[in-house]
Amino acid sequence: MKFSYKPDISVIMPTFNRARHLKNAVESVLAQSTNNWELIIVDDGSSDNTSETLDPYIDQFPNIRYLKHKNRKTALSRNAGIQASFGRYITFLDSDDHYLPNHLESRVAILEEFREVALLSGGFLCDESIRVKDCYNPDKLIHIRECVLGGTFFGKRELFFSLEGFRELAYAEDTDLWERASTLFSLRKIEDPKTYVYRRAEDSITLNY
């Protein structure tokens, strides 16, 4: 039988020892107002019960796939998901975050309205007190809303492949991709709708870098 599954949207979720958060993240994808998606979970060498937590979802839902490799960090895990994806749109979900139910549908609507745009960023809810190190000046703290969050990226497939994905950087690989994309494509930062819920975990790179 020829395999011809072509979802509109590929959701790529890298994870590392976040089993306690996975149910919330996966359930938020299952609750989406559109069902034309695939979820690719890339396990970056977890040593907790990540696999056992995900088994029931993988068994029940053919559009959820699970990949595992040795620890390579977030950028290369996202790239593995991009390489394995089928969707004409590619987006991300960090495993300690979650979507509100209209997240995917709202992003498709924006790209279909503004057809020249190849990549969106933004539209997230978070603790408004979060500040992170400025990737241009690590001695300076800036508000999270001044940054681009890789988890909120939603873009056309050809953009990610033409850029060859994320570069393996110690910090701010999402800012790096955004800047490289801006030289070749039309990008758009959005404030609304705020449908991506960002939660900074205790072992987050933005907290510990």
C-alpha cells in the first residue's frame, strides 16, 4: 500500500525529561479546532518515563509519531522533526507549553490571508514578569515579549528547508533562524490571537543560560 498521508500542518515537539508535562502538551494538540495535522514528538534522549507516557497516544492516534535519538539539544531535535515532516506548514510546540484550541486554525487563516508571508512569530500568553538574557548582550535582561519564541513559529515548509533548519547554537537559535529567514522571505510578528501558552520550566535554557 502506498503511503500518501499529507497533513496540512506538522507540529514538531522536541522533549527531554519532561514526562510530567507531556500529557498537557499532547492533549492541547488533540483539542485543536482543526484535525488536519500530524504531531512529531522528538525525544532528545530522555531517561525518565517519556516513552511510557506517550505510548497510549501513539497507539491510539496514527497522526502522532515518536522519534528518539541521543541527546542533541533543541535545535537538532527540531531539525529531525522537520526532516520527518509531511505538512505544507511547519510549526512547533515546546513540551512544557500548550496550545489553546484555535491555535493552528488561526495561524493557517493568517497565512492564507497574507499569502506573501512565509513565517509567523508571536501571539503567546506568558507570565508577564519573565525576563531573559539578550542574545546580543548577555549582560542585559530583556522582557520575553521582545524576543522571538521558536515555539510560536508557524511557517511554510519551503522556508525551513531552504534555510536547512536551525543552527546548533548555545542560545537563541530561534532568533538566528528568524534573522536568516528575513533576508529571503516575508515574515510577520503578531500579537494576537494569543493562543500559544508559554511556560518557562525550571530547567529552561532561557532561565539557565
